[in-house]
Amino acid sequence: MRVRVEGDSMLPALRSGDWLWVRRGAPIRPGDLVVARLPSDPSRLIVKRVAWEADGGWWLESDNQRASGRRDSWDFGALPPSALVGRVVLRYWPLTFWRAR
């Protein structure tokens, strides 16, 4: 599955306009980036970092807690596994090239 990042809540790891490959049903561990359904609007997807497992659900956090419009588990609590769509496996756009110096 492909997902486009919108907003600044995951800076510096992800920027608005980045494109991600997401593996549905992949195992989840703390530290992983995941795509989940926003509890208040399940038609919207959010990209967050898994912080820990809590009470049968997952606590998800933004990397940039000061981003305007940020929504994460501090707002809606732990999400049940059924709300997680998949784990981010790769940022494929924009391309990043390394230069030898």
C-alpha cells in the first residue's frame, strides 16, 4: 500500500510530501512507524510511531509534539490492533542520493 505524508507531526523522520510503502498486517514493535485509522474519523489515515503496548492496544505518538493539528494517543488513548492498517517499510519518495566526498 502507498501512503503520502501530510503535515509536520512526524518531523524530522518524515516530511509533508514524502511517499511511503506500508505493509498491511506486518508485526508491530515499539519504535516502528505505522499507519492507523483516526478514531474520530476512520476514513482518515495517520502515520505515527509506536511507543508501547498498553491495555491490549498500541500507544502511538507523533515525533513532533508541537506540530499544529497533531493527533496521537495523547488525544485519543491507545488504539486497538484492528485500527492499525500496517507498518511503514520504506520511504520511497523523494529520492535521496548520497555523495562520496
